[in-house]
Amino acid sequence: MELNISIAPEIIFYIKSFPVTNSLLWSLFISAFLILVTLILRFSLKMVPGGLQSCAEVLIEESFNFVKSVIGSEEKAKKVFPLFFTLFIFILAANLFTFIPGQSAITIKNGDGVISVFRAVMADYGMVLVLTIISVIIIQVVAIATHGPWGYLGKFLNFKSPLKFFLGVMDIVGEIAKILSLSFRLFGNIFAGEVLGMVMLFLIPFIAPLPFMFLGVLTAIVQAFVFATLTLVFITLASEIEPDELIEQASI
Amino acid sequence: METEAVKALAAGLAIGLGAIGPAIGEGIIASKAMEAIGRNPEVSGKITPLMFVTMAITESTGIYALVITLIILFG
């Protein structure tokens, strides 16, 4: 037996020239699963909630209260909550599906050899990068909507003094670094969890990997929460008007 | 030295040196959080999630080192 670790996802088959990778297949499966659960919940809503409905109610209510406590007002919270909750629930489901026992035993054979049909979705950098780009674009849109296009540009290009100009340039770097830091954090954690689990399984097959599996479950939940929360915090920062800006606006 | 040997050495150095900073940082965060909970046990429910979030942010530099290591080893 040898370790089979690759950073790029494996290609299962092609539709015309479009490669279908195992992580793409699983992300579609997870989306379908989440949509199905949502539809079942939607069409079985009752005044007296059953088991599934009360779980969903508690989850959504607690998350909404959390969003409200971070962003400050209920009106803003209602706008940002769908994004926050979608990111959280999708990443959480994608991470936790990794721990279904036996899924890594399902393999298929194609031209290049034996390929596992399952791959942790967040261990594919493309997927994580797309999620990050979505949240970064929304952060920029919120910032432009709050400060206005000129105020937004003025934050980065400031010619009042050399120091302010330098700080503005550093802000541009900071915005670009956001993409890298958000995506690398999620990708690194999940991929490292996969590799660690595989290496431990390779070294000592019995019992020893269990604590690492537990650590993996913890990481899966915490990282889903962290990704969604950081997006929320960045949006909150972008949607706030700084005090000196208020003074400027008042003087105009 | 052969390429493989240099790769192994580079990977070990990258993760070893990269883990120092986040380890110290996470230790400081945990100790401060424990101090805060010890001083005011009622707010432990608020401090614990904040502690996890800040830890995950601190951890990110370590994760960068890890990603580089994995790219050196398997990329």
C-alpha cells in the first residue's frame, strides 16, 4: 500500500471536454442533499414542530441572534443572514460528509488507475477560492454602497499626506490578502486534516487515528463557523461609517 | 544533495519554523481567555466562541506554512 495524496482533485470522466472531478461530483451531491432537506422542511411546516423542524428552528434562530449581535442592527442582519447561513451550512455539510464511514472505499477504475469517487469538497482549492471570491466581492459591494464610489476610492488613494498615501496603498494590499488568507485557512485546515488522517491510518491502522478523527470533526465545525463569521465581520466593517468620515460628511 | 533530500529538508524546515509563531500566539489567547473566564465565569459562553475564532485567525500563518509544505511534498 502506498499513500495516494494529490492537491488537485482527480478527474472521473469527461462531458465533451469538460472534466468532472470527484470533488465537483460531491459538491453537487451535497447541494442536492441540502435542497432536498430544505424542501422537506418547507412542505412539512407545522404549528407544533416535530423533531427535524425544531432542530432547524433552534439552529436558524440562534444563528440569527448571533448575526444580529455582531452586525448591530436587525435590519442589516436580515440582509446579510442568508449569505452567512448558506456559507456556514454548505461548508459544514461538505466537511462533515467526509466522516461518513466507508465512503473512501468506493472507487472506480479509469485510464489512469483506481480513483476514489469521494473527496472532501473543501480540500479542492478551486471550490474554496470560488466561495472566497463570492464573499470578497460582496464585501467590496457593501463598502461601495456605504461610502459611495468616491469615498470608496478615496480610502485607497489619499494624497493629503505621504503617510496617508502609504496607508492607502497598504489597504489595497490588505484587500487582496483577504482572498488569500480566507481561502488558504479553510483549504489548509481541511486538506491537512485529510492528509493527517491518511498518514496516521498508514502508520498505525487501529485505534491511533481515532483522536485525530475527533480533532478533524472539531476542525470541520470550527472552520465552517470561522469562514462564515469572518465574512460577516468583514461585511460589518465595510458597512460601518468611521467617525472622522461622519464629521467630513457633516461639514459638507 | 539530491532533489528529494532537499525537498524533505525544506518541508521539515518550513513547517517547523512556521509553527513557532502560531503556537505561541494560541497559547497567549488561551491563557487570556482562561483568565477572563476565571475572573468572570458568567460570560464564558460569550468568550469561548470568540476564543475559537481568534485562535483560527492566529492559526492561519501556521496554515500558510503547512500549505507550502504540502505543495513541496505532493505538488
